Amino acid sequence: MTRVEWDRIAVVLDYGWPGDFDEVASGAYWAVLGRRPASDVEAAVRTAVDRGQRFRPTPPELVAFIPQKALPPSVEAWRDRYEAMYGPERARELMAGFFPGGELNA
């Protein structure tokens, strides 16, 4: 997220809840949230608002409100599953059809 995007979010955090939200607080929130996409942080702030949270959410609360995106399983995870089900050699044969370029050996 850029600083400009963060400044927009910080305004909501400042005026959306009671209490001071000074530059020190903004810097602390930025340190925790700055590496995340602005859309995720905005969604987390919206979640806090939608829940009727009476007090400003802390950075860890906002992180917890960010929806977790499912990641595709890695080749190693699939290899482990196939080896457990079919044995190492059969698993290699089956997976060779999915990874004909040799990615299995990486």
C-alpha cells in the first residue's frame, strides 16, 4: 500500500472512533499494516465498522479482520500426498502427466 492510500485509511481511523489518532499512532499502524494491500486494510476497517466496534480497532485486530486468501498447494504438498497414497514410484508416474517439463525434480 502506498502512503497516499494509507493516509485515506488513517482519516477513517482518526475520525471514525473516539480518542486521539496522532502521527505516532498512525506510524505504529503503518508499521503493522503498510506491507498489506490497501484493499485488504480497507476491508478490515469496514469489518470493524460493520460490527459496530465502539473503540478503534488495534492493528492486530485489523490484521485478524483481513480475509485470508487460499493459496494453491505446492508441488511438494501434492507429491507428498501422492506418495502416501500410491508409493513413490507410482506417484512419480502419475504426477509426470501434470508436470511434463520436469518441475517435479525441482
